Amino acid sequence: MSLTLIVTGMHRSGTSLVASFIQAIGVNLGERFFSSDYLNPKGYFEDLDFLEFQREVLKNSCRNTEIGWHDWGWTTSEFIDYSKFSKYTEPAKELIKSRQEHYEIWGWKDPRTTLMLDFWHQLLPEVKYLFVYRYPWDVLNSIVRPNSLVFNERPDYALQVWAFYNRHLLKFYQEHSDQSILVNVSAIIEQPERLVKLLKTKLNLQIPDSDWEAKFKQIYDWRIFTNLPWQSSVVKHIYNKYPECLSLLTQLEAAADLPDNFSLELAGLTEVKNVQVTTTSTEVLAETEWTNEENSEIPVSVVIPCYNQGEFILEAISSVETCQDAVYEIIIVNDGSTEPLTKKVLQYLKDNGYWVIDQSNQGLARARNKGISKARGRYILPLDSDNKIRPEYITKSIEILDRFPEVGVVYGDVQLFDQRKNIVIVPDFDINRLAMGNYIDACAVLRKQVWLDCGGYDDKIPDKLGYEDWDLWLGAATQGWKFYHIPEVMFDYRVREDSMVSFCRIPENHEKLVRYISTKHLDIYKSNFANILAQKDADLLRERLRSEDMEFRLQKAQAAWEEARQQLEQIQANWQAAEAQVQKIQTAWEAAEAEMKKVQVFGETSHQELHQIQTAWEAAQKELRLTHTEWEKAESQVQKIQAEWEKTQAAGKESQAQVQRIQAAWEAAQEQLRQTNTEWRHSQSQTAQVQSQWEQTQLEIKKIHAEWEKSHSQLQQTQLTWQQAQEQTKTIHAAWEQAQEQTKTIHVAWEQAQEQTKTIHAAWEESQAQTKLIYAEWEKVQLQLQQMQGEWQKTQAELHNTQAELQEARTIISQPKNGILGKIKKILQGLK
């Protein structure tokens, strides 16, 4: 005979979690399950045949005209016509037979079975039962969160259903406790091995030994199934408004085989029993927590608390208004500001139609709660008055939250500004990371329902030091809300030295805050203790290793610094020496530059002198050409004189011949004289005249001969002088050409000196790194300059000699009128 196990309990009480575990240990709960969804991605483990069967039975047994959730068998009157169950007996038997024939250990899970336990017990008297219950506030949170219309409009219905189901459960368990197990799902989460032990000992299920604790942790996902802390304001709200739920819970805990040991004292409820709660958070929760998000008029309400930050708030508002879509409202909460500027700015905002709520100074948590309680938006964006948002933050968050109902909080990356200007990449959501410290800023877009589920921002945080946003995120995670990270910069965070964060980072304050937060959210720290401790320990180890590494690096850095300091001192000494050497080089360079300028000036002067020499040479050549022309003229005159002389000689010879003829004639005349006295006297007179002419002619011939000889001598001297002048001219020309070559050499050397000067100048620019090389190059340049100076002096001496020779040539060429040429000119003029 097969063994049957039925798993049941109130909806959203953890029956799916327990059923998945039962399936894992070998009990077949069906082959065709109800499909998973976003509320339970791991599945419900509900056999569709039993689910559809019981759904039909309950719907037909309720009063359809009454308000309620007929599919669950509940209406406001809580009436079920059990007489109608009998007509479903045969189909039920068929279902049982189809399972018994195939499985030795089988069963099913469906919360609706809770209302049909007597029906099934008649058909299966030997069946075993596993009853699961959960805290009413956790069930309430889980039911309302999916936004079901009935429960959103009347969340108190969810508490009534919880009580209705658990009354049936407790009654049947008390009647059949010998074949039933009653467990608190929170206790199973803490100690799954105790459930296995109960299944073995009390229900006699044959379960093989295994590490069930590790196996259960593989199945359990805290993000899907979370619990509110007992100190939650929602618990207080239920305690004050629906005390019957707490009474039934106490009975369940007392009867359970595996309770969670809940007590009013541990929840801190004894002192507030039957007293209306007047704090802001619980008051707001009681009045507004059950609003329907889908029916809100405005998608997002931007709540800006302000306390004495009037110089920033206009910038914050402007950043919101850059969003052009009409999808938001702005609510400003003046938390008792005292600064005149802030008051003036807030009054300006009021005068211009902004919604400003005034209250006495009560702290950031109550200011935010006040604004959110008045908000019409289904989503809330808290914005500190000194920060800014990006316009797409609102629209993208609306799109995400509308698309994913399971997401309760949307946040993005951060751009820091003011005293720091870097981008902070915020990590994706991780409960262990969040438990160790908050990394999600308050400037996140959250459902108003999240704020309601968590009882608003906690205004009881010690000394109002802060961390109320961290507390809210832990509360939201506890209740199963998912977080969505937009990997983009969504808002700008102003970094200031006097911000509230700086007070939270004081070690004493931080310790006080962490103790308060961890105590309040103890369930998270208990359920994730191993992970948190391991990660915290790993972080501490990393920090210790980093500290040791930093200390080691610091020691190395100090040693390196000391070495660097010594090297720096040595470098400074070398630098000073190099600087002195560079100064010397610079002085020598300036002296060399001055010397080079002198050389340049001297070269230019020499060039001018050479130009003058060239001009003089050209003038000398011209004068020599003129002298040569005059010489040719003189030679022509001499030739003419010689021709005249020859003519004179011919005339002399003619005169001699005439004299001979005259003499002959005289002799003839004497003969004739002798012949005749008359003719003799006449002849004697004529002879005297001829003789006188002869003598005069003889004197002139002697003078001409003397002058010719003198002229011939002078002509020879002139010719010799001309030849000497030509030789001197050649010497001067050779000296000129040599001077030109030397000038070219000097010019080339000057250009080389200029190039070397440029090289020296370039080397000077790199003198700090190459001082020694520059100094060596400089010595080479100095040596070359000395050589150039020696060559220049030698060239100068040669030029001086050439100049003297040229001057001598000029003297020779330009002799005064009493010189050789002057004499020649005088002779030629005399001849003329």
C-alpha cells in the first residue's frame, strides 16, 4: 500500500518552498505542475489536476455574489457550503487512484486543501499531513505586493483570509495531530534538518540519510522568500488593529511541532497593546499604506527635504524640471529651517506655486515621511536639497517599475561634484554586501508600497545620525522586493565636508548605528550570517593584507624616499656644480660670442679692406693700363723722335755733303778768287755765311744727338721701370688672389664657426643633461677658435704685407711729376 503526504497551509505561507524540499527528498508531488511566474520563479509544485479540482470545488461552494477571493474559497462572510463537496467524491477517488497505482510515496501540495481537509481525510484516512504556517505580516506583505485588485483595495482582507485558513489548519491539526506535523516556515529555514527528523520519527517516512541542511540551502532563495523583523512597524500595526491575528499566531506557535518561538515580549509589543500608535511612520502606515499604485494620478513624486540649504535647492529643483515629461510632482518639506536665505528661497518657491510643507525640525527621516505621506505618486524619488538628478532617471525608472512588478527599488550610478568630481559605479544588488554596509544612496526610485511595507523611514535611529536609507533598503529586501540597478549615471551627489555622512563615519557613531541596524534586521544577519561573516572576514583579511602591503610599500617608499633624498642632495650638489660649470660655460660662451662678434666685425672690416684692395687693384690695373697706353704713346713718340733723328742724320749727311760741296765750291771759289779778286771777295763773304750756318748746324746736331742719347737712356730706364712695375703688378695680383683664397678660407672658417656656434647653442639648451659633453665640445671649439685666430693673425699679417706692397705699388704708380713718367711726359712735351 502506498504512503500519501499532503502539504498545505495558507497561501503565500511558504508551502511552495516546503513542497520543493519534500519533492527533493523523494516524495512525488505530481508530474504536471502549475507554471512558475515572477513571484515564484522556482515554481509552486502544485499538481494541476488537484489544483483545478479543488479550485472548482471551492468556487462552487462559495457565495459568488459576495466580495472575496472565490478561487481561494473565501468571501467576506467566510461561508462555504460543505454539502456540495459530496458530489465531487468520485472525481476525487479517480485522482487518488491515478496516483496510488504509480507511486509508492506520493502526495500533493495546494493551499486550498486547507479548507477541504475533512473531505480528503474521509477518502484517505491513513494520509500524512505537513501543515505550514507563516507570520501574518509576512503573508500580508506577500499577498498585497502582487497588486491584486481586491487585496490592494482592502488589505485587511488578506489578514482575514490568513486567520480563516489557519483556524481550519489548527482545528484539524488538533484533531489529527498523531498523523500531522505543524511547522513555522521560518523555523524550517533556520533548521531544515529538524523537519526531516519529524518526518522520519512522527510520520514514519523512509527518508535516506543526506546533508539536508545543505540541500535545503540550495533550494531556499532569500530574495523570493523573506521575513519582516518582529520589531517592524507593520507588526505593531497588525497588533493594534487586528489583535485576533496575534492571538491565533500565539496558539499556532504553542501547538506547533516546529515553532519559531515568537513572543510579544521579544517583538516589543507588550507596552503598546491596545494603544493607538501616534508616531509619524505608523500613523502614516495605518492611514495610507494600502493605496492602489495603479490608480495614482501621478507616476512619480519627488520629495525634497530641506534644512538650511537654500543656496542649493533651486539647483536641485531645476535638475528635476529638466525632465520634460509631465510624469512627476515636486514636494518640498521645510524641516524647520532657520537661515534667512533658506527662508527667503522657500518663500519664493511658495509664491511661485511650488508645494512647500512646513514642519518643526524633526530630522531627515520624519521630513521624508511627511512628504511621502502627502505624495500622490505611486513611485517615490527622495532627493536631498543639495543634490541633482538626471532627467532620464524619472522616465527610465517608471518604465522599469511598470514593467517589473517584483522590482521595488531602482537605482543608478553616481556622479560626484563640488569637492570631488569622479563617477561612482554602484554594484548590483547583493544582500550580503548590503548587510555589511549601505552602498545604495537614498536617491533611488521606489514604490510607495515599499515605503509602506517598511513602515516608512525609521525616525528612531539613535541621535538621528542617519542610515535611515540603509534601514529602508534592508527592510525592503527582507520583504522580498527586488532591486534594479541602471548601469548609468542617474544623479549627481554633492560632496561636502559638513554633510550628514561625515557624522556617520565617526567610529563611535558608526558603531552605534550598525548595532541598531543589525539588531533591527537580525533575521537577515542570522539567515546570512555565514556569508556575511565570511565576506566580512575576507574583507578584513584583504584590508589587513592591503594594510600590510601598504606598510611594506610605505617602508620601501620611505627607504626609496631616503635614497631619493640622498640622490636628490647629490643631484642638487651636482646640479649646483653643473650650474656653476654652465655659468662658466655661459660666461665663456658670451666671451666667445663677443670674440666671434669681433671676428665677425674684423672679418667684415677685412672684407671691406679686401674690397678696397680689390678696388685699388682694379684702379692700379686701370692705371697700369693707362701707363701702358702712355708707354705705347711714348714709344711711338720715341719712334717719331728716332725717325726725326734719322731724318736729322740724313739732313746732317746732306749738310756734310753740302759742306763738302760748299768746300768744293769754296775751293772752286778760291780758285776762282784767285782767278778774280772780285769773285773771291764775293765768295769769301758767302763762305763766311755758309760756315756760320755750318757751325750752327753742327751745334744743333750735337744737341739733338745728346738729347737723343739722353732720351734713349731714359727710354731704357722707363722700359726697365715698366718691366719692374709689371713684375710688381703680378706679385700684387698673386698676393690678391692669395688674399682672396685666405678670405674664402676665413669665410668658410667663419661659417664653420657659426655652425659650431649653433651646435654649441643647441648643446647649451641641453646643458643640464649634457654639461660635460658641452664642455668638451666647447674646449674643441676654443681650440678651433684659437687655431682660427692664429690663422686669422697669419692672414692679417699677410694682408698687412700685401697692403704694404700694394701701397708701394701705388707709390710707384702714382709718383709726382718729377718722377720717371713725369720726366717722360716733359720730354715728350719738349719734343712736341
